[in-house]
Amino acid sequence: MLRQYELVERVLDYDPNADEAALNRAYVYTVQKHGTQTRASGDPYFSHPVEVAGLMTDLQLDQETIMTALLHDTVEDTLATIEDIEANFGPEVARLVDGVTKLSKIEAMPEDERAAENLRKFLLAMSEDIRVLLVKLADRLHNMRTLHFIKKPEKRQRIARETMDIYAPLAERVGMYEYMREMQALAFEQLEPEAFATINDRLAKLRSQDGGQVDAIALAIKQALAEAGLTVEVSGREKHPYSIWRKMAERHVSFEQVTDIMAFRVVCESDADCYKAMGVLHTTWQFLPGRFKDYISTPKTNGYRSLHTSLMYENSMRVEVQIRTRTMHQTNEFGLAAHWAYKQGDRPDGQVSWLRDLIEIVDASHDAEELLEHTRLAIYQDRIFAFTPKGALFQLPKGSTPVDFAFAVHTDLGAQSVGAKINGRHMPLRTPLENGDVVEIIKGKKAEPQLNWLGFVVTGKARAAIRRAVRLKERDEVAEIGRKLFDEIATKVPARIGKKAVRDASKRLGLDGEPELMYAIGAAKLSDREVMEALVPGCTADIDDDEDWSKRDHTISIRGLTAGVGFKLAECCHPVPGDRIVGLRKKGVGVEVHAIDCLALASGIDSDWLDLSWGKQSQGALGRMRVTIYDRPGTLAEMAGIFAQNLSNVKSLEQVQNDAPFASYEIDLEVQDLAHLTRILSALRASDAVAQAERA
Ligand code: MN
């Protein structure tokens, strides 16, 4: 732990005008207030605020920030009040401490509400003064460094998750890359201990194989640049397990396939030297096109400036190189904090515009959940990572289910899914996956994607594949109906119908073989008569049309209309003879005939209503019904059989819903009259295949 005089000397080093006495008072105050409190590590509690203050001196922050760091937990965890702080250290320090305290209080609230609320106050406090954020980030970083002392695994998990989801991205947004990297590294170790251990192992193995690679490459880079007359500093490092893991996830590759596990930094003396160094490197080694980024001429919004490139070292190893000046380097690693140093009162407002965007969302949303959704979207890539049992990694949008996962692995696997194990446990296919889940898909023998999966899948790939498969399946079912109808038609022709006759018939009809013929019959694209003619040409000449009412011209007449006025049966309610009807005058149509309970009538004007009735012997109209059947093989065909038995022709059939184990269809049917339609509905309701049948 930093001693009192060490801390004060550090501040005086970079700010000789700092108020030494005030710093000393703050140090003594925190030691006294925290008294005998201890941390999970067994250390005295005050070691924590002192370490946080130390982190702030690394960033050369002003004395108010250092004092705030020292005092940041006194109001929350001791008897001290904000009034005490103000009386002892002035209004500015009191305001900053209050900001940090508010954030800490929120951490103690229950889960969901807390997370959102936390973020909101956090952001508001930040927008007021960026120094509150800096202290908060340092506080979180020190807590992460000492996380392993906490005994309860759930608590460690929660803190690590929050760090990964909220604090590391915030550190990134304000350009605190050092903080971001360390937070991610520590959180990753906690959240994915196995992945962490595996990657660490592999790295250790690599190091033992060709020890000193990092140093050798750094030296080679330095020599190449020296030969070109450039004085530079070169440092190299292995990437942290977390960034390797993220690369594996982003590129869907295994550890062996991650080729760029080393990164190098070249620090030059001037902007011009940066570009010159880049040129030298690009001529010495092969560079990867498309990986070159010039953040010197166009800095990132958080102020980050550097040149980035990737080189092929000895033809097989990809190494990342960042080239920058020393000043850029300072700014890059500590972002806004670097700007803050020495420049009290000169706030870099332009660089916190992303914060302003967030604040606007915060102000606009009242619902904590909604807020969290928005802010997370803004600060965190809304992705999850899931593994196959063999360890292949897939990146999916948040909310993805095992079905999305299966389709992401392979279209066939998706189609064959019947169940899933998540982390070894059987779970429903609609379960949203979480980061790091291991997903095992249980395959059925047949590919049978379900229509109701569309209700929960989130990826476009799964959605498209399911739609395609369901369409094909529907086609098969319609063909199955056609086959049944065909068998009946075949009994009516004066010949035995074999395979050849069927082939010839489909040829005559211009169809491509038996399946197409059956589909055309099932989909009511052909009348019985057309099929019979195709099977045995000329055979329908003697058939008495009267036997089948549907072959006669429909004879609908309407009473109550002025002679000569045209009419049309409305398509919203599909009235059939026997229904109580009224007419609506419509421009260009004449009169539109509606069933009296049709909703469309509600919008008509009374004077336009015509009281109508059906003419004698009117028969033949389209009735619309909605039928819900049990969704299993053969039920659709049974329904079609009922229509056929009742000499009713299906004009259109459309699946409107699929809620396993039911499927609902909307069907337009040619019927003689209301009695006919009612008879058909009764027959449907009597069938085992049908759950419900109503007029639509
Ligand atoms: Mn703290």
C-alpha cells in the first residue's frame, strides 16, 4: 500500500502547485473514518481508497480527483456525511464524492432494477463531471484486482459480469484502453475459467516451443527501422487470453487458426516518422491488405490516434503493429484522462458527445428495463457466444435459441433438430442462449422444421430455412389430398387406371409427372371433369351434369335490386344463399352484397343500405371457413375427404396459424347454400381430425 508521503509526493511531482495540506487531510480522514474495517483480503479497508488514489496519480489527475479517490467510500461505508466532506474539503470535492457515492449505493440494490438504475445515475454523474467516471473506473479496476479474495462465487460472477458488460465498454468509450484490457482480462478469467485456462496453457506451450519469439520479432522490427535512419522504441506482447478468445469467437476459428497472437508497438518521434516507419515495414515484410488503418489523420471519436497494420512475419505468422508518437501513446492508453492532466477547467467536451447521446436516451425512457436495453445496445455489442460440444465457437445475436444455433452450425442440423442440451441439461428449443453455453443439438431421423419455430428464432438464416422447409412440407400435404381425390375420380372413369395412364394424363394436362398432377388436384387447380378427360379422353361426354351441382352454372339472383343494377357478393363475409343479406351501393361495382352481421357494414351509411334477399333457387357461392385440425399426418387429407364427400370444391386453402399440436386453415369453399355449408361444418366437427370448424 502507498504510504501517505509517497502519495503526496507523486502528486507534487506532476503538479507542484497542489495543496499538500489538503491531500494530507484527506488521507488522514479516510484512514480515521474507515478505522478498523477490513477488506475480504484481510487488509485494512482504507488500503482500497489509497490504492484507487494511486491509480489516479498514474494518470496525473488534479488534486480534487485524488482527494475524491481517497474519500470515495467514506459516505457510503462510514459515519461520514456529505456535509462533513463539504465542511472539510470544500464544495467541489463534496460534489465529486457525492457522484461516486451515488453509484456505489446503486450497486447494493437488487439485480435488474439496480443494473439499469446504476447505469442511469452513472451516466448522469459522468456527464456532469468526467472525473466521477474516472474515479469509478479506478475503483472498479482495483476491486477486480482483488476479486479473488471474495469467497462467494455468485458475488464474484456478478461483479465480473457487470465489469465485462458495463465498465469495460465504458472504459473503452472514454479511451481508457489500459483499464479496459485489464478489466476484460480479469473478468474473463472469472467468467470463463476453463476457456481462460485452456488458452493460457496453449500460450505457455507455444512459448516453450519457440521461446523469445516476441523479443526476436521486436528486434527485427527495430533493426529494419534503424537501417532506414529512424530512431524508435519497439515493444511487443502476447495478446491476452481474452482477446484471443474473442478472435476465436468472431472468426469462428480454433486456437490454432488464430495467427495473430502477438502485437507490437512502435513509438516514433514525429508524425512524419510514423508514416515513414510504416513504409519501411511494408517494404520489408508482406502486409495484409485491408488491415491498414490510419487513425492519425482521422482519429477515433475518443481521441485515439495511431497507425495500425498487420504484417506476415516469416510467411506464416501474422503480427499486428501499431505505430504512433509518444504524445499519441499517452493519450491513447488513458484517453480523456490524459487530456484532463494539467488542464484543470479545460474540459474536452467535444469528446464526450457519445455520452450526451446516452443521456438523451436516459431522459427519454422511464422504464428501467427499457433503459438498460437501450444503453447496453449503445455501449455493448449485442452478441452472445456459444460452443458446440466439440468446442467450436459461434457468435449469435442476443436472444438466439438452440434452433438458431443449429442452423448456424449447418442447415441440415437445424432442420433435423428435435431437442437440445444446454450445458449438459435437456432444455426446450425455445430457450434463449447465454454467453458461453455449450449447446448439443439432438437430431431426429427426418428433417421436420416446425412452423411455430418462427415464433422464437432470431437469426435470418434459421427463419429463411424454416420457411422454405414448411413450404415444401405443405406442398407434400396438398399432393396427399390430391392423391385421395384422384382415387375417387379414377373410379368414375370407364377404364382401369394404371401408372401409364396417370403418366399420359399428366402429359395431356401439360404437367410434369404424377407428383405435379396430384398437387394440381389437391390445390383445386383442376376440376374432376378435366382429370377424367385427361385419363380417358371423351369419357365425360355422356355424364349428366345434374349429378354434380358444382358443374352447373351458378344461379344466383338477388331480390330487392332495381332492374339492371349489377351486384357482387362481398369478399369480406362471403354470403351464401340462405344468409340474411343487405346491399351496399358501391361506385363502379353496383351493389355489394354482405351478410347482415358483416363488420364492413358498420362503416356504411344507413341510407346506402338495401334490404335484399336471395332469388328463388339461388345456389352456388363461395363460403369461407376457418378449420383447426390436429397437426399430424393424414388429418389434412381427412378434411379434404369431407369436402369431396359433400361435393364441395375447395377454391383456396391457406394455413393461417400453427400452434403445435394444432394447425389452422382458412378455406374458401364452393357450396350450394347455407344448408350445404352447415352440413359440411357439422361433418368437419364430427371428425377426429378436426378440433374446431367455424365460418370465418
Ligand atoms: Mn470503492
